[in-house]
Amino acid sequence: MPRENIAKFAIGQVVKHRRYPFRGVIYDVDPVFANTEEWWLSIPEELRPNKDQPFYHLFAENAETEYVAYVSEQNLLPDNTNRPVRHPQVDETFERDDDGVYRMRAPKRH
């Protein structure tokens, strides 16, 4: 029986990459790898993560730009700086409370 993959991080949590200088807000989680084989093979073999772990979709930023990232759980750490993430889609998707916690916005009613 396959083991159940329990995500270590939550939607709305701010995380940073273990190896590269970027951070972001999680907006979705896949329990196992769910991207293309081409994407996975583009990662250098010595850095290629195991597919059998949660993968996170991030509204990410580095010093130069904002983008969307797809990152394995093994490569993420909590970001405890309490600084807001400047990615433009963060404010469309989340509300940030006084404690710096991101929560999904309620759907707009028409």
C-alpha cells in the first residue's frame, strides 16, 4: 500500500528555497509530482528531487523579479522574516492579516 503524503507546508504559508535565493507564498499543493517529465528531466540529475513527495506551487520572488515556481518539499524551508511577498497575484488570491499570515480571499459574489 503506498504511503500517504502529508504536506509539511500549508496554502498561504511563506517559504523559501533551501538552495536558491527565492521565497514565495504557497497557493496550491500536489501530494506527489504532477508536472511534465520534460520539466523534471531539465533539473540537473544530482539536484533532481524524488517524485514521491509533495510539490508546491508558489507565487515566488527573488531580488530581480516575481514568477510562479513549482518546488519539491525537500527543497523548502519556512520563511520567518514576516516580510510581505510582493508577487502581484498574492493580493488577488490572499488577504494578509495583522500577524503577517496569508489567508485565501473569499470568492467574490456577483
